[in-house]
Amino acid sequence: MYGSDTATVTLTAESRLRDLERPRTKRYTDADQQSRYHGDKGLEYIPSMQDKQIILSRAPE
């Protein structure tokens, strides 16, 4: 043979939890939604809603 009876194997593995540390490039914006699904109106009004003041009150007794 070639004079060697051994081999070296290197293995690298990581947990799926490691994926939580990776930055996300997908955003929930109308522009991002339009790039994926042209014509979809689902996120069109989100910017106008983000600064809306919502007043919650108790129901009358």
C-alpha cells in the first residue's frame, strides 16, 4: 500500500440555536413585501399606523 494505515477526519457542527444569532434580512415593510409579492396591499398602511395613539378605556359598569 502507501505506508499509512490511518486517516484523519475533521467534522464541524453547530446547533440550530446558533441560527438565532444570525441577522435577519427580511423586514415587515411594504417595500419588502412588494419585492416578494408585487401588488399585495397587506402592509401598505403599516407606516401610517405606527404613530397612532390608541386610548383604551374601561367598559362602563
